Amino acid sequence: MATIVPLPKLGNTVESVIVLHWRKAIGEPVAVGDVLLEVETDKASMDVESQSAGVVLAHLVKEGDEVPVLAPMVVIGEAGEQWTGDSIAPASASPTLPPTAPSANADLSPVPLPKPAILEIHVNGDAERLKISPRARHLAERKAVTVDDLQGSGPEGRIIERDIEAAISNKVRPTPVARSMMEKGGFGLPEGAAGRIGARDLTPPSPGSVSASSADDVTVIPLKGARKVIAQRMLESIQTTAQLTMHRSADARALKRLRERLKNSSAGLGLQAVTINDLVLFAVARTLTQHLNLNSLLVDNAIHQYQRVHLGVAVDTPRGLLVPVIRDAHQLTLKQLSGEAKRLILACTDGKVTPDELNGGTFTVTNLGGLGIEQFTPILNLPQSAILGVGNIQLKAVEGANGVEFLPHISLSLTINHQIIDGAPAARFLETLAGYLKEIDILLAV
């Protein structure tokens, strides 16, 4: 009998995916565990495996479609069976997958798909049934977004959190001067206006001020998927927090000596691949256990301070910036931490990192030293309250017993949310970290 298979949940925070490529064509046999299609979440690409065996009778979504989780995805039935679209239950009653993957002997019979949460909201004075998820409603109320005219992209047209975020990013916010010009008349918004609008945006350009370009001079890249999420989160981070960055450097002689010794150590020890960045991550994890105010999140006007260090590591990938999380980094040995960091970095660059591996961080480290950057201002990875930027190692003039010496120092840039962290505690964190880096060989013995 034909069965509609929905898109399963792909992590606790994933609401929708973009279909990249179907791996099983219509009419092709499929077994439990076979890859049906490849999808892209807002953070990573991944394969979706089949939980049913049979033959693919129909694709219910196309490549390039954005599909909400639990929405109908594919029809699987028996060989020779025909599916016309009306021989099985509609999408609202389609089966869903159990929360955990079943074993080979598990019962794979379909279970009913729960109805989405429906909230009654008065629209234009009439009590109508507006379908909106609780998370979307909460965000709309917090950001003062009107939902009456929004078109939902969730199942059955339900408004979900993604729709509210899109409305926020497209909302026009004129400056006081621009608003006054509009009220006096004679000025209007430019076509497709969004975001912050100033007086200059309302003034028509003078003739000849804009040169025409042929179509082949411009490449238009839609802002979607991971890039769209990065853009929204960076803007939200700047707009909703009081960010302060502090810079200092640390003596890097011990770092360089230890890195060289590890590189030349016995292959049996498994330490030859340990990098300077691994040593910095090790020192940061130990430092955070003594400065828990920086190992914290700001959520709903409450500070969540963590005893355990879940260390985010910024990774540059072809799809944009990803931040996988090393769980309990403060408890790992240098070898364990280095191995886990490399595993997560490889998963990110190969597009195989899971959504759960990208969530739950309490502090983030981003390292641009390998690209020759001396200092920079990292942006907070919300809802975290601090992020450390690591620059390159360069010679610094230091006055010693025999006069001025030029010693290698590594650059450290700490951005904090000044709403909940003051400058002095942040400076003390950097002081402790610099001391640990200066004596990294001794720290390994603790």
C-alpha cells in the first residue's frame, strides 16, 4: 500500500530545508536506510534516509523547493502500484517518523501526524482562524510585527518563525529626517525599499550619476539558506547588544616551542597534527572555568551561566561561516580536543555537520591569524555573551633586563556583551588567558 513519507525532523532547531538533489528517482526501488534526497538546512547540507522500503511512486517536492519539516516529501509503495494522488490520506494526515531512528526490527507502520498549533487571532475586527506557531507568535509580539497580511510558508499555510524573521528584515525603518520629508510630501520610498531608509534614499539621483551596466556585468546571487541566516543573525547581533571589544597580546614563545616539539614527536603519540589553534582552544577552555561570567548566555532578560564549557569554533566553509561546538571542552585532553576540533571542521567543510553539532555553544573562538590578520572585532554569536578573536603571531618590542627585545606575541581580541559583562571582568579573563598561553607547557600538566 502506498505511504506518504514526510520530511523528518533534522535537529531541534530546524524548521525547514531546501531540496538540493533527489537521489532516488520515481520507479526506483528503495530500502530502509537508503538516501532519498540531499537537503540544505540553514546551517548545513545533509542526506535524508528512507525509513520505509518499497518503490518510489512520486516526488511531492522538487529540487530547489523550501520544505517545512514534517511536510509530505515522497510516496513509497509496492512495485507495480499506481499512485494517482487520491488513493491515500491528504498531507494533513500523512504519517510522520518516530523521534528516534528505529532499529532494523522496529515497527515501521505509520503513525498519525500531529496537527500544527492553531492560535485564534482577531483579524480586521473579525474572529478568523489564523494559523501561526507559538514561536512565531512570540517573536511577532516581541518585535511588534503585524501578522494579519503575512503569508505562511509552513504546513497548510501556517506562519512559522522564518516568516516573522523575513518580515523583520524587510521592514522599512525611515530615519527621523526621512520620515519628516515623507510626511511633507513630494518624496516616496524607492522600489523594493527595506531596512533603514535615510533622506538620501528618498532623493532621486541626478541624471548621469548612475552608469548603466549590461546584464553580463552583474551576477545576482539570491540571499538564501545559510547565507541568509548568517546575514540576519549578524545584523541582529549588532542591533540588540552593546558590544565592546578589548585587544591585547600574549607571549607566544612557549606556544611556538611546544608546537614544534609536538610536530616532531613520535607518530605513535598522535600529537603531530596539533596546531597553534588547538593549543589556544585548550587554554581558552581552562580559562573559562575560572571566569564563568563569560561562559554565559543572555536569554529572555536572564543570564544563564554555565559550569560546563561548550566551545564554539568558527569555521570558514564554501557555504559561509559555521560554528560547530566542542562539548565539555574543559574536560578534554589536548589530544582529544584537537581530534574533535578537526572532526567538526571537516564535517563543516564537507557539508556533513549535523544541526545539533552547531547548537548549544557557550563561548566562541574565531581565528583569522592564518590569514595574516593582526587584530579584528569579532561579532557576538548570540545568545552568547562573549567571543574571542585570535590574530597572527608577530614580533613585539618588549623591554627586558638587557634592553629592548623583539619577542613573538599572539594577538587576542575579546568582544563582550556590555549589557551583562563589564570591562574589568573581561580584562581579567584576557589576563588569565595570556598567562596560560605564556606557560602553556605548564598548563598541560595541571
